[in-house]
Amino acid sequence: MTSPERRPLPRPLQALAVLFLLLDAAWSQTPAPPPGDLAQQVQVIRAEIQPSQAMDFMRHVYSTDRWSTYPKFQETAEYLKQTMEEVGMKNVELLGAPADGSTQAGFWTMPLAWEAKSAHLEIVDPPLPADLATLADFQKVPTSLGMWSGPTPADGVTAEVVELKETDPAKIARLPLNGRLVLTSQNPADFKWALVRAGAAGAINAFTENPGLEDGRQWINAWGDNGWAFTKGNTPLLSFSISPRQTALVRKLLAEHSAVRVKATVDSRYYSGKYPYVTGVIPGTGPEEVLTLGHSFEQGAEDNATGVAAMLESMATLNRLIATGKLPRPKRSIRLLIMGELYGSMHYIDTHPDRIRRTVAALCMDTPAASYDLAGTEYTFYMNPHVAKSYTDAFILRVAQEYFPKVERPWHEHEFMAGTDTYLSEPMVDVPTVWGYSGSGVQTHHNSEDTPDRVDSRSVRDIATVNAAFVYYLANASEPEAMWLAELSQTRGYGQILASDAQFLDRAPVASDLNGLGRLLQDAIDHVAYSVNRETQSVLSVLRLVPESRREEVAKSLAPLVDGLRRFGEEQTNRVRHAVDRRAMEFGIAPVRPIAVLDPQVNEASKIVVGRKRFGTLPLDDISPDQREGYPSGAWDILPTTALFWCDGHRNLAEVIRLTRMELGPTDFDFVGYFRFLRKHKYVVFLRE
């Protein structure tokens, strides 16, 4: 996983208490599973999972991925292909995106392939004992060399070290850094473009997500001038990463001496190659597919060799159960896709549109598997974005509820987060996708300390079981299961509607004036209506599991569930009306009329309809950060990504703004300016203005 987590939107504690009580009662009254008995399937799968085999998978993947070079990625891919065939998967393909630095999938520019054979960084002035002087040795600790680091001449280069204390990239770009290596406590990948402008020879990274790992080195896996990957035309600066213990030494030397010089020797190269990925299926009896996907080619055992291992074990388990007749062959094929994060999945989607059209659901496995004995290692399940609300949201939580009490582990849910391979749910791809993730307890994210000894086989077992149960149930789901999934979605929908309403019930008794009450009432009406609309979509999304010839008839059967959500929404709106009127009576005025708040962007935005050109997010990796007019990259930022996903070529931008704020909360983001910027750079078109 590359991007940091976004914190959940705050909700009043009283509202949460009410919500939990409602959901507890609702879940306890959930109808028994239909003929495809989920409880029985979970039990059968759990008994068959082989944690020791999964741990072997993890260690093999880690052994090659930890080097972060494209030849080693190819070795990983070949191992994965062989293993998938050995566990009984069919039609296994070792494919690849062109790692040429120019090909695009969506708007993501593919990396240049990179290889490193050796790298050293040592202090030469002042003189030190060899064990202290050596700051980096690629052969001993691969993460001591940043990915896509440039090479040096065969005899190396000697450079002065300067500590970079400035944090503003624009100011860094104007510093006199010619030929120097900068020691930085920020991730240098975030401002590499500024180092290029300043003429620096490269960076010595002292940034770490966990300073307590005194001998750990943060993995610098981004070194593009304009973003993540190194692409054609980028600058081959040096990139090293040192430990907190070594950082303290270098800073001490800088404080005590007029100059500190180091010698860097790097044998690396860029070339046009392949960014491999592997896919195969457990064949079903029909043309549709269910997908589980997760990325390989990261340096860590937990992130993400465990995710790969859990998927492999879930496929191996299902194949064993099918082969022995303990589970019937599914109606839909179950596809496994293991690829480079984002780049690989983007290329697969771009080149296999027929498969994507036949894919009814997906589960993403970007997921550490840390010790049961550490706090914060529980699994969290991330939902679809609101534009793509789906039955899979309620279903993954139902699978978790079925499994985790058996092993006495808590679990959580979380709103959608951008930054990994969960974007498949967006409307231009249209594959509902949820994601299972856990913390690592001791923070080892992208650190050389993310090693196999920190992996807990029980956690691998848990997520492999959940993965297998999720994909197998949906691979077999037909009309009866679809109706049950619709009921699950309705049950969850009640909780979602109540949560959208509860904040207003809490605010009404403390509103200070009539205008405030009127605005609060309008806000409540809008939020509840929005929530009813989104939860209605969740219920109706099960039609995807029903043959087209039956969808019209099944939709009629779903009408009472939809009507139940509508009536529940009306009841919640009326609760707020009564609460608002009670407060207004204290001022001697009632009833209160809703008051809409005017947005200065609305007039201009209402004239604009945005048309998207390609699927996926917008990393802006072909525009220098200082030329982006202050707008964020859409590679990780949730706000522009959410707004982009709401653009369907029909909604005007004012409606897109309203929906984005409903999903994420209030913001003063300049939506009109941002989409005009995107149009200027040909990422979108305006269908109306």
C-alpha cells in the first residue's frame, strides 16, 4: 500500500451508540442464508486452509520482491505462475505492461524498467572506522538504495553532504545544491523535481514513518520528476536511505566539522522492459467472473507478500475443496490477478475489457498480516465509493461477522480510500470492489524491518479464509442469493441513513438562532435524501447477479425493500423536523422552514458538464508539480478523485460538487478551477459550458 490512510469522518458518540444498537438488532434478525449457505461455506473453508503453506508462499515472494528491481520482479512473476498452476488454477498467464516510461493506461504513465546490481555509500571525510563509515550497501540491505536511483561512473562520485532544513519545494528549487547530496527528513520523492532544479546530485533519505526502528531504512519507491514512477525524460539522481541511528551520526559529524563528504558508487540502469503480472482462474460453469486482486513487487513481507500469499492459499484451498467434492464447481470463474500496484491493474483493465465487463465483484488484498498480540492489527474493510455503493459493502461485513468471532478477533469498516487497487468500483470500470487491510502493530510500512518474522500465520489464515469465502459465495450466487444480499444491503442501509440523520438530532437542541435552525433542517433533508438514494443503489446493485432475462421481474421483488428505505428516510427527516421545531418554540417561533445555503461556485458550475476521457484516477505525472497551479495529484487525494468519479457526462458540475460534499463533508475546494485546469491539460472535456 502506497498512500496514507484517510481518517474516518467524525460522528457524534451518541449517534454511534444508537447506530450500533440498531445494527445489532438488525443483524440478529437477518434472514438465514439461502441455499448457498455462507456459514457452512466459511466452516468448510476454514478447516481446509493451510497456514504453513501460505507462510511458504509469503517467504518465496518476499525473497525476490525485497530487491525492488525488474529482473527480480520477473523472478517473482515466474514463481507465481508456477505456483498457481501447481495449486490447480487454469489458464494461467504471465503477462506484462510495457515498462517503457511512455505507454499510458488510463492516465498513468508506465515506469521505465530499472535494475541495480550494487551500490555503496560511505563517509570519506572525516575518516571513520569502516563499520561506521558505510552508510549503504545494496547487497546487504536492498532498501538502502532508493528505487530508480541513478548510476555513477564505475569509480563512483564524491560529494559534499548538506542537511536540508527547508520544507517548501519552491524554495528548495532555488537553493545552491549543485553536485551535493542532501540529507533530508522529508521523503525526497515528494520534492525530487525541486532537487533537480537546484542541481543536487541526489538525496540521502533520513525520513522514516517509525523512528523507533533505529536500524530500519524507509523504502523510497518513488523517484519520478513528476510523481511516483521514473519515466522517460526524468532525471537520474542518486537516492539512498539510511537508518535513524546512522542519521544521528551524520548530523553529529555535520555539527562538528566544516564539511562531510561521502563517496557513492551505484551500478544501476534504466531500460525498456516489462512490468509483469500474472492471472489465472478457477474455472466456473458460466462466462462471468469474480476477481481477487492484490499487488506484488513491494519490498515488505507484510506489505504485500502476505496479501499475495493469502490469495494464493485461498485459491489453493478452493481448488482442493472442489476437487474432493466438498464444494461444487462455481457458476462463475474465480480470477486471481497479481500485479504491480495501480500500474499493473490499470494495464490489465485497459487490455482486457471483455473480462472486466464479465466481472461482477472484486476483493482487493493489500493487507499486512501482523501479530495477534499487538494492538491495531485488526482487519478493516474498506467500502466502495458512494458513487458505486454496492451489495458487496454489506456482504464483506457479513463474511467478517461470520468468521472473526470464531477466532475472537474484532474487525472494522471504513469509508472508501483512494491510493491502491480499489478504484475498480468507479463507474468507468464498474466492478464493485472492497478491500481488506490490517495494521502492522509496530509500524513497518515501507521499511526494511518489514520482514517475514513479523508475520503471524493466524492473520494470514484469517484473511485467506475471508477472501475464499467472499469470492466463492459470489461465484455461486444466483437469484435466491441475490435477494438475500439485497436484504443485507437494506439492513445496512437503515444504519447508514440513521447515521446521516443522527448528527442533526444532536445539533438541533444547541442551535442558537432561527436561521441556524433553518439551515440545519435543509442540511438534514439533503443528507437523508442522499443517503436513501445511495442505499437504494446498494439494494438494486444485486441485479448484476441475476440473468438479464430475469432482472425486470427481480426488480419488482426488490421494490418493497427500496420502499422500506424511502419510508425510513422520511421518518428520520421527520425526527429532525420535530427536534428543530421544539428548539424553535424555545425562541417563540415555529414551525421552521428550511433555508438553503448559497454556494458562490454554483452559478458557474451549473453551466458545466464534465466528460471524462479515460478510466481511473489522475496522477498528473506528465505535469511538473510547480506547474499544477496548486491543485493536488489525483493519484492519492480523495477529494478530486471523488469529484472525478461523480462526473458521468450528464450531471452538471454543481451537482458533482453537491454529491462530493455529501460524501466527504464540507470543503472550500475550488472545483471549477480544478476542472478547468484538467480541461486545459486535456484530461477531461466540457460537454457543456
